[in-house]
Amino acid sequence: LHTKAGNHIDAAEAHGEALRIFDSANDSKRAVDAALGAGTAQLAAGNVEEALRLLKRGVELASQLNDHLRMAASMLDLARAQVAEAVGRSMLGLAPADGGAAAGRQPMFTGA
């Protein structure tokens, strides 16, 4: 409901609480869904770093389950967050988070 109403912070908090509950109950399938929900809500709220952390957690959990559908969904959500991070950094004129090393690029801005 929070997500549909555009209350992304409240949605992220609700999904985060669900993730903690499912983790403590060792319910990995539901934990994946909660991590993805929390991550996408954080991304919608503009909290890219937290979104990346949560979405990476979703990928890890899905991989541990060997659940290919959840793995694909979590990797897609993670890729969207990584694109959002790259676009944001580019718009600010900052170097990629990896300094451009992943693609053999030179940093656009070194902070010097």
C-alpha cells in the first residue's frame, strides 16, 4: 500500500522489517522478496547506496536458494539500481564508483 501511494520511505521501512523477520525465521524465499521490495523502495526514494545494499542481499539469498526466477528478478533490480547510480554520478560529473577500471575507462573527475 505504501508503494502504491508513493510513500517510498514507509514502504522501505515495512519491507526492511519484513526482511528482518524472515531472516530471523530462516525463511529465505520470503526474505528475497522483502529485500527486493526494500531495495526498490529505497531506489524510488533516491537512496541509491541503501538500495544497492539491499538488492545485493536479494541476489545473495536467491543464489543460495538456487531459485532461478528470483535470481533473475533480483539481478534485474540490482542492474536498474546500478544504472541509476551511474546516471546520477555522470550527471554530477563524477567518476564511476570503480574509477572506470571495470571498462578500462579513465575517471572523468578525480577530485583534484
